[in-house]
Amino acid sequence: MASDYHKPVMLHECIEALNIHPEGTYVDATFGGGGHSLAMLEHIKGGWLIAFDQDDDARREAEKIAHRSFTFCHANFRYLKKFLKLNGVTKVNGILADLGISSHQIDEPSRGFSTRYEGPLDMRMDKNSTVTAAHVVNEYDEPALHKMLGMYGEIKNARTVAKAIVQERVGKKITRTEDLKQLLSRFAPRGKENKYFAQVFQALRIEVNNEMQALEDFLHQAGEVMEPGGRLVIMSYHSLEDRMVKNFINKGKVYGEVEKDFYGNVLKPFEAVNRKPIEASVEEVNENKRARSAKLRIATKL
């Protein structure tokens, strides 16, 4: 099932990192195509796996799993604590989060995530949400667009592009992926157009789905629900997310300075297991291009 829908990255490494106890309670915070969940269930005997995903397609995939140890929550992982509580769970032994967008979502033109297909500028993970990429592009003012493109897309000429978008939409709304790419092609570095388009699309996707705030909420809740000795395993695909995860593991917070107790000990829920992030093998990258940018971080609850 999972293979044709979405090939999980570093599957073996993720499962190993979780250090699954058969009787334990575990969370797959980003169910996607279910590849990680299925692999986790192979190790759970008598325990429990609770999976999260806000995407309707993911929910349909989850319905195919008939396993008595499995529960699916149709929700964003930022509501981790709330939905665990609804299921009578206060503490868990391990949490896995794969922050990548599933290949199934990318390859569906109507979702508007991909730079490769012509489609509507949508990019909503949760289709009930009212904010689409088209809304952001056509309604945000120039300073807001500039900030978003610079921060989430990490593009150098964010101010120029923001200005161009605002000028362009006066004549006609920008509603399709092709419309946006056509405009962006005037500002993309020669020979690196596709990478540039991908950075802008990434910025829009992060904004539409409020991904950075959701990640921060999730990380703090993960610290609150994890049993001592439990494992937090997170795979990220761009530097912004990886930096947030790294900061949270090392400092106990996503931004800002470390807080210490009276004795000078850093106040943080987790301790890093691996100093440097684990990356996919050359073989895996050759088989699955999406593994190329993946960075896996593992931490233990103190």
C-alpha cells in the first residue's frame, strides 16, 4: 500500500531510532501514506500506535489498516496533546514525525503543490481551511509577501519579487501555478529556475499551512507527553525546520536564548542522541530523490 502512495524515507533508521518496546504507546505524528505506521506496527505487540494527519487522502489510507493496536486521528499534529487526551493517553514512549510533504500530494496537480504540473494555486493540507496560496499571492500586501518569501523561501531577491507580484495582480489575479511560474521566471537565476520556483512554492506552502507555528506547538507538546527515556525522532527536509528541531532539542526552545535553572542546568526536555543529523545513504538517494535533503534527528526524554 505505502509503496505506490508514498515511499517513506530512511524507514529502517527511523524504526531503529524509536527503540520500540512491544507494549509501549507510540505516535506517528505525520501518517501520510502510512509507510512508517505499518513498519511501527510490526514491532508493537500489546502496545498502541496513534497516528495523526489532517489530510483527507491520508485518512483514506489509514482506513485500510485493520490492526487492533492502531488508532487514527484526523488532525494536525499541533493538536497532539488534545487528541491523545481524547483517547485517554497522557504519556507516550516514542514519537515519529516526518515533516516532508508526501509524494502523493505533490503528484496530484489539483492540489497545486508542485512546480511540475499546471494546477490551481491551492496548497492546503487541510481542505477545510479557507486560506489558499492564491489568497496569499493576491491579498497579502508587499511587506508581508517580502517577509514570507525571504524567511520561508530563503530567496535573495524577495523584495523585488514581492513588488512584481503586487504589480502583476492589479491587471489580473494570479490563480494558477503556471501564472506564478511565468512571473517568477523573470527573476530566477539562469539555469537554476526549477530550484527557485521550488523555494517560492515552499514559502507559500509553509504560509498557507502555518507550518512553522504548528511545528513549534508540536515540539513543546512532545516534551510534555513523553515518558522519561522515550524517543523523539524527527525528519526534516529544509534548513528552517531542521534549525527549529535542532534548537528545541539542544535548548528546549525553538527561538531565543537558553533558559537555565538555579544551578545553571539548561531547562530542556530532551537530550540529543546524535550530534549531527543522520542523512540517507547514496543508494537510497539514487532510488528516491526526495531522500536527498532529509535530515534525521533523534532525542531522548530526560
